[in-house]
Amino acid sequence: MDTIRALIVDDESLVRKGLRLTIPWQDYGIEIVGEAGTGEKALDFIRGEPVDLLLADITMPGMSGLELTKRLRQEYPGIRVVILTCHQDFDYIQEALRLGAIDYIVKTQLEDMDLNAAMERICKAVREHARAGAPSSALSVEALRGVEEAGAGLMWIADEARYAALAEALRAAGGDGGASELGRAMAQAVEGWRIRLPMFAWNEHPQPEAVPALPTWLERLREAILRWLRRSQYSEDVILAILKAVDRIAERPGSHERQGEISQSVNLSKSYFSTCFRDITRMTFTQFLQHNSVYAARDMLLQTNYPVYIVAEKCGFSDQRYFSKMFKEQTGLLPSEYRQQFAERV
């Protein structure tokens, strides 16, 4: 890829003009091929012109930058997205990154940011994606999305309908071909499951490389997890409630929800919930919160420039020293060491 073709999407014309003039795009091999004031107009432009990179305001009226990112992931997976925001809003930024955005730019901090580092990081991500190739035509975007959606969270383990949906999505995607894309989608799903049930013996059930073997592997994996969960001797309803609680915590790593709020959301008393959670997951509620928060901190350290004490605070740790201690116990590195070692790979 010689030149990266970029589209700026923001509802404020002065912002679009400012971005054009502030950043020396040509120095990074980027050509601004157009502007759009709404998400809808951006999609219209993309339908008629090739675009490699889209810079989108996160809170536009109508179709927001988050919604636009989601649409592009589904319909134009070859386009990379950088989110534009006025504030370092962790929740919005995390959601954008989860939906597939590769980076973000705080519009009010353009003069203070390390622009060269940010632009090199963005260009590297765009060019590496182009070299790797977007999902092939053999594996439809719809089939791949079916696997990602059905495999999100733990409900497929205890809910027959969710399991059937995931198994069917796997068979459909496998029938479409595209083994590498399907393998990556499943590996990402498994990583999410491991975070939610870290005490389960995942290493005893490695994901097979052969696509036709995936449905059988999934069935056996589910049976093994269910046996493990049922050793706690709790009813199926209670196990399902705890899995829902685990999903809720994992999906809101910086929300600071209390045990009482979580237990109420799954219709269990606080004391009973505490006992069930420990017996079913093999971790106390507090241990799981810390485990999940460290995983959230790993992502934040690599995807933002927050200082360590802010990362600790946003992930639920009031004491930075305790956070660093917990982080090193789980990763083998201090937060600053982790950021230094892995930032170049993101």
C-alpha cells in the first residue's frame, strides 16, 4: 500500500478543516480523499470511493462514531477506524476499541500529544491490516459475525439455544471456507472465556487448527466445562445466574459495581451469592474482580497514554502500590514494564 486514503467524519466543519490543516498527512503517506458531516454521508462516500482509513467523531448526532465503527466492521472490514473525541472518556474509548477501532485522537489535545508517534502507530496498523488482508470472500462477513456474536460471553455453556446458535454459526462459517479468519475469531472468543473462568483447565482442551474439527471440539469443551461447574453441586439455575454475573463483571471492567448490585441483578441474596460464586468459579468475588480488573488494565496500558495511577483508579484500585503488586502477580511484570514491553506490538 503506497498511499493511505483517509476520510474525515465530523459534524463540525471547523473541526474537519482544523484536522486537515493541523496534521501533515502527506508526511505519513496519507491522502485525505474526502469529508463527511454525518455517519450516513460517510457510508454514501465509501460506497463510491475506496477508503483505507476513517477518522470519525465518537458522538455525532444521528449515527454516532460507535455505530459507524460497528457498521464498517460488518460491511467494510477492510477499513480501519480512528475515533475522534473531545475528552478521554474511558468507557466510550473502550467500547470503540472493542468494536474494532485501532486508535483514538483527543481533538482538544492535538497540540500536546506526541503526534508523530500516534500517526506512525496508526499507519502501521493500517498497512499491516492491508498486508494481512481483510476476511476473504470465501468466509462471508455475516458468517464470521455469527461466530463472534454467538461466542461472546459464557451463556453458550449453560443455555441450549445459545450453544446451538454458536455450533450452527461454526458449521456455517466452516462451510464458507476461510480457515484463518475463523480460527482467529474462535481464538478471540476462547480468550474471553478464559478471562471469565480462569480456574478451568483450558490447556487440556486446545483449539484444533482444522476447521471441520471445531464443532466437535466445542461440544466436548462444553461438556467438560459443565462437568466442572456441576461439581459445585448447585442447581442449573444457580449456575446460570453465576455465569450471568461473571459476564456482567467482565463486560464492565471499570464500572466499580458492588457485590450487592451484581447479586441483585441475578436475583440472589448477597450472602448466598458470595458462597455460590466462590464454589462455582473457584474464586472469591473479590479475587475475580481483581483478576478482571488486571485484564482491563492490560488493555488500557497499551491503548491509552494514561499514567499508571489513573489506570489503577479506573480499574477499581484505590492504592497504586497494591495495583502494581496484583498486576505483577498476574502478568509477571510491573504495569510500566508491561506497557514498555508490549506497546510496540499493538
